[in-house]
Amino acid sequence: MDFEVKVVESSFVAPSEPTPRQGLWLSSLDIMLASRGHTPTVYLFHSDDTASDFFDVARLKEAMAKALVPFFPLAGRLAVDGSGRVEIDCNGEGALFVVARSDITVDDEIKDVKPSPELRRQLVPRIEPSSVVLAVQVTFFKCGWVALGTALHHAAIDAMSAIHFFQTWSAFSRDGERAAVEPPCHDRTLLRARSPPTVHPDALSTFYPKLAFSDPSGPLATKVFTISKDRIASLKRLCGGTSTFRAVSALVWRCACVARRLPPDSEARFTAPVNIRRRVNPPLPERYFGNALVRVVVAAAARDITSEALASVAGRIGAAIGRVDDELVRSAIDYYEMAGTGSQSSAKGTLPETDLQVISWLGMPIYDADFGWGKPRVMSRAESNRGGFVHLMNNGPADGAGGVSVLMCMEAANMKELERLLYEALARC
């Protein structure tokens, strides 16, 4: 997709009412994700009529200002406290709001967007200063589409919390004063390390503390694979009726091992972040606002992953997730606290070819961002540039096709073989 975007306005939107001025303490689960920087996403909207107020900027800004009152950390800046620990300075300076325009006139060029560095450069705002927590860009296209590009710093929130904010912002835009708002919980001390911190010996067999990044040995490629609702149902039956996440993850992991031609005796590793909100005791508040993720690992000989029944591979993944309980979560928090929570090295590069990390947005209401002009037609990451990373998300609104999109970033030399293996396996389901 080749196009140019011209920025016509850039400003900061502050909360519409006074908000707490404080340094917001971050848990070790927040800080260990600080090196990920801002998560770039793009929503695409289209109006079926010719409403003159379609994505009215003043209305969007007013709604954002209201939403930033309960979500005041997003109007702050990343900072470091007196002890050198990363925190959010809740100073109310505001979120970055950019307005841009493009002369694209062909609908199909918009609908076929794929994650890429160019897409991020054009549709997601450049973060200045880098301490900004939230930035958005509204881009108007001549063909009638609107892109909402967003960047949220991962030290501040995970995907569940980001969706909560976008639900609230869009509700204020759509419903005004009638908007139903569920206040977020900002008490991150709920995930404070124990005193003294203690890591249970069994925790490290499931909890995977640190990904190993290195410079890629060759060019990377990014591709989106779409799996239909019917194929997903067949795949889940083949895996013994397991969840969509486990079934798709098992298939992608197996195909990746084969496409990468891993030696049979090599250790293949599958990692995935697990939402721990309901896995700690007592459970976190439903609207806990922050990072509530712990990464688990499944390790096995490559020959086992490529040869055993797919249901068995899915079972390995399910067993690891099932071991995430309060003790494992507390051990993970304590581990990160003892490892140090000061400056974080940048998580750039690619994973080893033996590793695959699968991040799931499945079942999340990512299409609920209705600002008053209808739900988005498309929602995706704007860029995926780390080799070995896979993102799973629903392919459209819940009332739509019901399929799954698999966003894959891996070595370009192996991508075509992965595609062939993936679709051949699905055809046999």
C-alpha cells in the first residue's frame, strides 16, 4: 500500500477535570514490559452515509478529555522516581492527538492494509516526547474512510486495559453524558512483591522470565493468515474440543517447527502471556488497570512437536496455562523484583528460530470502539517487526464471519513454507 499522509494538526488533550497529581507506582509486571515501548494499532472506519460530522475532531477531543479523568495515568508521562524505578508521573499534561489527511480515493487500498513499518509511519503518530503514554492519530481519506492509529506504552497497560480505555472514550463520544463508565482500578500495589521476595522452585519450569533477542540472520517477513469459522471448528474438534487459542497455537507451532527445519533433538520453545486477573487469590478487580500478564513456556524436542497428535501438542499448551495459579504469579512478580526494575534494555531483534511467542487478543472486544458512527471494519496491529512473534485476533466483529487472523512475523526464507504447511493442514481438518 503506497500512500502519503499530511499532518494538519497536532495538540495535547488534557483531562476535562482536575485529576490526582502523583507518581503512580508500577509493579514489576509493568516494568518488565517497559522495553516494549508503544504498542501500535490501527482501526479503520467507514460511514455508509454522508454524515457531515463523521469523526468530528472536536467531538472526539471532548470525549477523550472526559475519558482521561478516570483514566488519568494516560495523560501523564513516563518518569523515574528517586530510587531509579520507572513510574508514571500523573501530571495531567495530556495525550497526544494528531489529525492528518491522505488523498487515497480507492476503497480496496484501505481495506487491504497489512501491518508494516510504512503503515505505522503513516497512520500511527510519532511520539514526541518519548515519555508520552498515549498518542492517537485520526487520518481522513478522500475515499471516505477514517483511520484511527493509536500508540499506548506497554509499561502503562496491557491489551485488556487498553480496550477498557477505548470502550470508555468511544462511549463518551457516542453517548455523551449518558455514557456508562466503569471506573478503572489504579491500585497496582495489588501486584507488589512479597517481603522477602521468594521464587518457588517449581515456578521456573512453567514461568518464562526473559525472552532472548538477537539480530536477525536474514530478512524478516510479516504475513496475515485468515482461518475461517468452519475451519476453526474442525481444528478444535481435531484437538479434542480444546479452546481456539490452544488449537490454533498448536497448529502454528508445529508448522513453524517444520518450516524452520529444526533438528529433531533441538529444544523447541513455545511461550505465551497469560492473563492472571482471575488466577491470583484474591482475584484482581475486574477493571484492574495495568499489566496483569505472566509468560509461560512449553519446551519439548522438536521431533515430538512435529510427530505427535496435534491434540497432544494442544494439551501441552493447556497444561502449562493450567499451572498458572497464585503461587506461580507471586513467584514471577518476586523474580522480576529481585532481577531489578531500573532501566530496561530495548527488546529489539528477533527470537531464536527454536522459539515462538503467541500473543492472543482472541475474545477481546477489540471491535467495540464505536464512537457514534459504527464499529470499526478492521482492527489490527500497525506493525509486527519481531521475528518469532505471532498475534491471534478475531477476524472482524463478533457478529461477523467469526474466523481468526494469525499475524506472523518470521524469517522471510521460511514464510512460504509455513503458509503451505498451515493451509494444507487446515484442508485436512
